[in-house]
Amino acid sequence: MRYLRLLVLFWKASFLVELEYRANFVVRILVGVFWVGVTILSTTVFFTHTNNIGGWDFNEVLVITGLFTLMGGIIQALLQPNVSKIIEMVRLGTLDFVLTKPVNSLFLASLRYSQPFSAVDVLSGSAIVVVALSRMGYIPDGLAVLEFVVMFAMSVLIVYSIWMVMATLSFWFVKVGNLSELFNTVWDTARFPVSTFNGVLRIVLTVVIPIAFITTFPAQAVLGRMDEATLGGAMAMGAILFGFSVWFWRYAVRSYSSASS
């Protein structure tokens, strides 16, 4: 409960900061809505030339598009601003202000800041999924909902872990920001089913850079197509990556040379 209260305080403070520049806040929300429209339009354009992509029809791909938009909102709202702050604090030697607080340093460093306007992507992505399911005339049963909740939780955990590992590399490397640009480039593939890709690329997007676990597999879960092996693999992947990101952060902190030292 203590950490939950801290999260609420962090997000409230970030929201108040955004409201200091209300015109900018409104414009960024409108830009977010625009890009959501572009994402839906691009998906629609693909289906003017084909009836399915990787064995998925339009409404099914629309579910993936919604999850892609939703997860993109989470990345922009929570991960990107905090990763930028971590890189800056390490570079300036001001991470001391995090490490000396009576709270878990990874929690504070990775969740302190947020961009509330990105909530429009989270809401829009959720709406796209609901609309796609209604167009199919499909209502997920209790098992499908449960599997989706587990898969989505693992997808958030996987994305969080990847971004924290990239941020932690800033303890040794200066140009870590380039890694986030590389991730964003690869991330764009998440708007399509992983079955769209063949051979080595599909393996890479499933195991090496687990994009499939972030959008395709949660979409399979909500559509009632999840198998036990994939669900177990997602839970193992999430646990392993999160455990590694925590260990890597602690290891890096031991190597940290602050401004005062």
C-alpha cells in the first residue's frame, strides 16, 4: 500500500505539472488522437489488398492494433520519461537523490515521472479492442479473460524489463538513447501478427526480442486461442526478464560513481 500511495502521488504531481501548460497538454492529446487514427488507417489500407495477414482477418488484426496502441501509450506515459531521467541522472551524477531515499531505488527511478497525455493512447487502444470484438460478435468467456489478464500483465512486465535494462546500460555507456530508438524501430513490427514473418525473423521476434509476447499472444488469449505452452512460456519469459533487470540494476548501482564521490 505504501508503494501504491507513492505511485498515486507521483502521477498526481506529473498531471499537475502538465496542466501548467494547458495549451501544450491539449495539443499533445490531439496529436495522440491523430496518430491513433493513422495507425487504424494504415491497418485498413493493408486489407484493401488482402483478406488476411498471417492468417488473421481484419477484425482480428484490429485487436492486435488496439493492443499495440495501448502498450505504446504505456511506454510513452511511464517508461520513456523515466528512462530519459535515469540516463540524465547517471550522466550528471545526481542519482544520489534517488539512492538515498528510503524506498526501493529501481521503483523510484523507473516510475517517478509520467506523461499523462499519453493516456489517450491507452484509452484509444482499449476502445479499438472492444470495437473489434463487437464487430466479430464475440464475447470472451471467463477463461479467455483470465488468460488475457495474465498475458497482458506479462507483456507489461516484459516491456518494463527491456526498457530498464536499456536504462541501466547508461551506467557504462553514453549513447544509450540510441538503443531506445532501435527498440522503437523493432516495436513497429508489433502491430502485425508474428505469423506474418517467416524463418529467423519470427524466431527473433519471439525469443530474442519478444515482440510476439507483447501484442500477438495477448490477442490470441482474448480471442480464446491461447495454449498452455505459450501461456507458460510468457510467464517464464516475464519472470526471467524482470529478475534479470532487477539484478542488473543492483549490480550497476554498486558500480555507480556519484557526483559527491
